Amino acid sequence: MEQALYRKYRPKSFGETVGQDHITKTLQKALKAGRISHAYLFTGPRGVGKTSVARILAHEVNGLPYKDDSIHLDIIEIDAASNRRIDEIRDLRDRVRIAPTSTKYKVYIIDEVHMLTREAFNALLKTLEEPPAHCIFILATTEAHKLPETIISRTQRHEFKPVNKVQMSEHLSDIAKKEKIEISREALDLLAEYGEGSFRDSIGYLDQLSSQGKKITEDDVRDVLGMPAGKDVGKLLDSIRKGDIQAVAAGLTSIQGQGAGAAELAAALSKEIRELIIAGQADAADTKLLKELVDVKASSRPAEYLEITLFDAAGGRQTRETETTSAKPQAAVKETHISTPSIEETDVPDTKPAKSGQTLFSLDLWPEVVSKAKDQAASIYTALRLAVPSYGDGKLTLAFEFPLHKKKLQQTKNKTLIIDIIDGLCGEKVLVESVVDKTLKRQPEPAAPSVESPLHSITNIFGTAEMIET
């Protein structure tokens, strides 16, 4: 079986390490001066060389040659993800007392050390406080914030950085030449960008593309990795900024038809928006969209989350443009409408003729939406019952007196549920937005004929307040 390229080109010396000169030079000087720490902590993103440098250091402190098949009894690698319990660390603590077999130092490399349990960390701490003179620990992690401060304070910390695009592209070019892989400069730059500073990821993508048997182009990279074309991303962003929801929907369908994933499209849109911000051409709505796009990758339903996010962004632009061009009396009418306290009063039939492609949803369906929400998610029923809905231009606005209810309905899972319920009732997807309107007043509760309710007595004494749901 042929060896993967990222393993074949893993650095075997400090001189072969790319993009981490601030660390390799420091370690080389320390070794030359004989100033060796008993514990090192290597932190940074995945695939930037933490484990490789740890192995190089383990061989250098012992004056051992490092080759692909290097295996030494005094260099022990432990995967903390599968050896995270206290029993395994206690066993390690007992074994570190044993002297090295044939070298000066016994080196323990603990990868993904943040995965250890709290009890295991406590057991490791004792060893780091009083280590044997012949023992060196090298801890590596992608999530240093999960390590106890007591552990960090007993190590010499080195922060690895993502490799910049230029260095990554040159490194990929060198590998391609050695492997006789034909690839264009644009394709190399795109691979370097898509790898996000990770050697392992970028070299892995090159390895994946190398089996095509022809010169690799930028389009090949986009097709294989599911990356949207730059011009299509630019057109989609223009549609969002113009508030053209129909064009946004068409653009999404087109890009998804090319095989681009939601996370990749969100990343491409984020890059475009960042460039606008740097150029001073972005506004607050662009920044808000950038913030929303960050959450797409982590969503359990990224495609739906991205669609809702983009429709919301375009709908918001459309609303702002309407408000800007509307006359002041029209704005006053709108404010009166959203402040109306009851569903019945806001349920004004639309007398305008239906436009082509207009949504089938109307406020007549709202009581049924609330009823179905009660059956499917009782936790949001109270908030929906207190909502004052208004509807227009494909957008359902839910006004609340209290921020708590608005926040609950703004959660992606709850917003998606409402959209799905409406879709099930009328076969159309609508945009849903929650707002706070302090001018709303609750409907007065009918007084009991004789016995005063406990809640009424309390409100008489303390006044009305927001009821916190549990």
C-alpha cells in the first residue's frame, strides 16, 4: 500500500519544518546551550506540526537519528483521547520512575492532552511537579483553553501558528514536483487557502487530486472539494445586499447543484464579506451576516441553517429599503399595526391582488400554527401565545413585550420549527423574525366572580413583571 503524502513528507528535522521558525530556532538554541525543560506544551491548530516537532525534539535530546520507521523504547507516544482515565495516568506515573533503557532521557509525548479527565490531570500534575531527572514530557493539544492552569504553569509553552498561504503554496509546489504531479499555480493557491493553514489537510487534498492522471486545474480543485465558483459567490452576495430574496433562492439552488456544501459556501461568503470590510465597503448588516455564517458549520442542519440565514439577511435589507423610501405617515401606520395587542385585530385580510409567486400563508393560519407548536414543542407555546404577529412580503414578524420571549423564538431550532409548521400547512416557506416592542400591552385577564386568584394578589402588591419560564 502506498504511503500517504502527508506522512511521506512529514519533517524529520528542525530544518525541514516549515512555518514554525519561531519555535524550531528557540528549541535548537536551548539544545545547544543544554537548557532542556522537563515539560513542554505545544499548542495550536490541527495539522501545523505539533506532533512532528515533538518527535524531532524527542530524538534530538537523545542524539538519535529520526527516520520514518524510527521506533525507540524510550520515546513513548500516548493518545490522550483513548487513554484519558485516571488508571492509565497512574500507570504512566509508576512507569516514569523506571530508568531509560539505552538513552539519556525517557520522553513521553501525550497527544490531545486536553482529553484527559479531571482526575487524570490531577494524577499527572503530581508527576509534573516532581519529575525524575531522566524524564521529559511533551504535551500537545489543539484546545489549550481546556487545560488546567496548574498544568500549563508547569510547562514551557510554545504556540504553533497556522501556516500562511504563500509558504503553504510553495511547500505544495515542492511536493508536486517531487511526485511529478502537474498542477497549476491557481490550483496550488486554492489548495493552500482551503487547507486553512494545516499542512496535513492541504497535502491530503493534493494527494486526493493526484489520482486524476492529468494536469490539476483550479476548476478540478473546486469540483473535487465542493467549493463554489468565485463569480457565483459574488453574485449571491450581491443579491443578498440588494434584498432580492428570489435571486438569493435561485443562486443557492444553482451553487448547491454544483455540489458545493453549505459549510464551504458559508466560508466563501465570509471571505467575500471580510474583503468588503477591509476595503471599507461593508455596513452593519454585512457584519451581522458574517457573524451568522460562522455558526453554519457547527449546525446540525447546515444547509437549512444557511438558507434561513441568507433569507433573513436579504429580507432585512428589503425591509430597511422599504422603510427608507416610505413616507412618515406610512411608518406610523406600520407601528400602530405591530403594537396591536390581539391576534384577531392584527388579522386584517389582504385586499391586494395576489402577485405571481406570492406565498400562500396568511394570518388566518396563525392560531393553527400555535396549536401545532404546542403539540410539537410545548416549551415555546407560551411565547407564541403572547406573540403579536404581522405578515407581509413573505416575512412573518412576531412582536413580544419581553426580550426573553424574543430570544427564545430567535433560537435556530425554534425558528426552524415554526417555518416547518407553516410549510406543512400551506406548502410555502416564509421568513420568520422576532422583535421586541415595549409598547405592547397584554390582554386583561377576566376577574374571578368571588375569589381573588393568588397571581392577581401578587401583581396587585408588586406590579407586573416578566414571567421567567423554566
